[in-house]
Amino acid sequence: MKTIIYMLFAFSYIQCVFPDLAKLQRKSHTEEFEGVPPLFRAMSSSPNDGYTYNWSVVSFSTDDYDSYNLSESLVNCTVLYLDQCTSWNKCRQTCLKTGATSYRWFHDGCCECVGEYCVNYGVNESRCRMCPEPSSDDEDED
């Protein structure tokens, strides 16, 4: 019972302290690139090689309609979420270097690099592990 009360209190506190956090996590900026699909596939299958950012890889099936063969097949949409918050420009530059075909930068600082088979700029949800960062007001001062 104490756990439930604590969870309800924590949830209420978060809503009071970060009332606009949910809004920021939904707002984003997107852009398309020419992309280098073989590079993106290599980067997403062997992440973190030589880069200062760590990321998590999310893949999911999506229907792809082949208009030439008039058939439908399943392909994987793969996105990379940078673990830490980043600026809009750093997000753009990092995604270009991974060979992504587009990116989505969320207004909370989360960066999503999007692979070739994704529609609508990947997943419209901020899922970065360590982002948003707590504000400096929330940290204890000595």
C-alpha cells in the first residue's frame, strides 16, 4: 500500500514540477537527407564505434508496398536514439554522419536518427535514455 501511495505522490510531484514536459516530448523538428543506407545499417548493427555519443537501436516491422512487383513485403524501420540530450545542430550533424535518411530532434533535446525504410520520420516519441536531463534547479547545492 505504501508503494502505491508513494508512486501516486511521485507522479503528482513530477506533473507539478514538469507541467510542460509532455508537450516538449511531442514537439519535434524533422529533416530529410539523401542518406547512405549501407553506412546506417552498419552503424545500427555495431553502435558506438568511434563516436562520442552512445545510442540505443529500435527496429520494428513496417509494410512496404512494391509498386513494380505489385506485392507487399515486410521491411524493418530502424532508428537510433542518442542516449544524452543534444542540440538541434549536433543532432543533425550526428545523424548525417551515421548515414541516416532523416532525423527527428525533439524539443526536450532527444535526438532520433532515422533509417531508410521508415515513414513519417520514424517514431514520433522521445525515447532517449538520459534525456531530458534534470534542470539545474532540481540538483542539490552544497
